[in-house]
Amino acid sequence: MLILGIETSCDETSAAVVEDGRRILSNVVSSQVAQHAQFGGVVPEIASRQHLLNLSPVVQQALEDAGRSVDDVEAVAVTNGPGLIGALLAGVSFAKAFAFARGIPLVGVDHIEGHIRACYLEGGEVPHPALALVVSGGHTNLFLLEAESAYRLLGKTRDDAAGEAYDKLAKRLGLGYPGGPILDRLAQRGDASRHRFSLPHFSDGAKLDFSFSGLKTQVLRLIEHEGIEPLADGDDPFAREDLRDLAASFQSAVVRALRRSMDRALRMFEAKAVLLTGGVAANSALRANFRALGEERGLPVFYPTIALSTDNAAMIAAAGHLALLRGETAGPDLTADTELRLGETGPRRSRRHR
């Protein structure tokens, strides 16, 4: 089956053509980083307008790259949550119109399920049960996958997501947006032992949840205490030892926090594989740490290529194919749902499709 995937949950407009949920024929991503960089983060209204401008040409490019026409598309899969409401509505509206005009099935996809499916698009077969860590700018979630299509949420962030913490620190230091890539590069040249940041402990005994607001506060206090100045316009951040060491120490704490929850989950649940996905899964230190985890425990670790780690429509088409196999389709009442929560209602989430 040939599926057109559409992704507009945040600040990337993406369309992809995927065959049978596994073979990527095209995957076009139009980034809005340039539009949002001057504001130090995503501006929802700008994101929504850019999606409206970009969707038609991006979809056309995806079809051309795949060597297919609109007549070849057999179903449409679109992200309908979670994400920015206006951005989601742009993609959902386009997908509904496309599916209605062609008389083909439409399916709404949870963005987080899409990130998990990215691990299945490349490499070998994933054995189950598996533990999946989804780490991005807006989400930090840990799941147990008892089967390929059965999700159980084990832990989630209680405040900032990991990627959000990266962006806030980068903004405070004048490093620009997005913050993750520049902080990662700085960290590779810094001394992670220069500063030691503590990890959160929850009074309710939660073992698998995450929190990054306390880490953010520790870093901001250190910046004030040591008088670390933001980067001046035109200066080279790599020439600043204080920035390199701060980035390395901060990144070490983030990776320790993520690894701690995964280690705990591996002690609590039987798992035959580990999945690492989401935009922050592109981080070099995190990937290296999870590769080491797999070697230590004798488990395969699956993570997407960099292109499939960040938001893209190929993962949405792959998740849509799986949903269609489950017999799930959406009608004209499909809408954006910013409160979708994958895996919170049992082994498989409650669906809003009929």
C-alpha cells in the first residue's frame, strides 16, 4: 500500500511517500528554523502560517521525488496530535481534503507513535517486548512495547522536556535556536567534570519519570554565580572554555537522567531490545551512551538516522500503515488533539477513529 504521510506538529512541514509502512520512496522536510531563530524559539502563529504556505509544494515535491502521482496514493496519514494546535490543524485540514477528493482512507497519527515507528523503518526486525525512550523538544517519554502495536507509558517528564531544556540554556547563553545541536558540538570539546549537577528525586517514589526544570535552575544559578556572560554577536563559542565546559557538564547530566530511567526500567521489565528516538536522539553523547548500554546488557539498540530522528512525515506514514492494519480509519470529523497521550489508557491507547 502506498501511503502519503503529512507532518505539521511544530515547525517542520513534511510530506513523504512510504510503501507498505517500511519502504521510503520520498521524505521531504521544509524547516522553519530561519523564521523562528530571531525569536529564540518557535512562534506558533508563524509556524501555522508557514505550514499553510508550504504544504502544497512540499506534498508535490514528495510525489515527484517518489516518482508517483496523486492517483497512486492509496491512503493518507496525518499527525493530529500532540503539538501546536494551529500547526496541527493546517496538516489535518490538508489531509482531509486530499483524502476526500481522492476517495481514499484517512488515518490520524499520534506524533509520538510516529517517532517510535521511525526505529522500524531502518535496520532489522525489532524483537518484543522492547523499551522505547522518546526524547524531543516537547516530549520525554518512556514506553514498554509488549508487541509492535501495544504501548504502555512507564514514565514521562513532569515539567520541561529534555530538548526544551537544551533550547532554554542555549537562549540564555546567546547561542541561538535550536539549542541542541550547538550545545552538543560545544560539549564534545568541553570538560564534563567541570561542574556536577544533581538529578531529581521524586517524593512520591516515582522511579521512571523525568524532570529537567531543576537542572535548568541549577545551571542558571551557576551562570549567575560564576558570571558566565552570554556570547556576544560575532564571537566564536568554541573559543570560550567556560561555554564548552558548561555545555559538557549540562549534557552529561541530561544523559545521566535519561540513562538512569532506562536502567531502572530494564530491571523492572523484561526487554529484548531498546529503542531511542525523537529529535534529541540525534545527540552524540546520548547515542554513544545507549550503544554502551546495549553492549553491557547484550541487547540490540535501535535508533533512527539523524534525518528520521527529527520530525518527518515518513515516520507518520509508517505509523499510519500500522493503524490501517489495526482497522483504524478516520472520518471527516478528525481534528487536531493537543492532548493525545500514547499508552496512558492500557496496552494500546484509546482511539478517536471509527
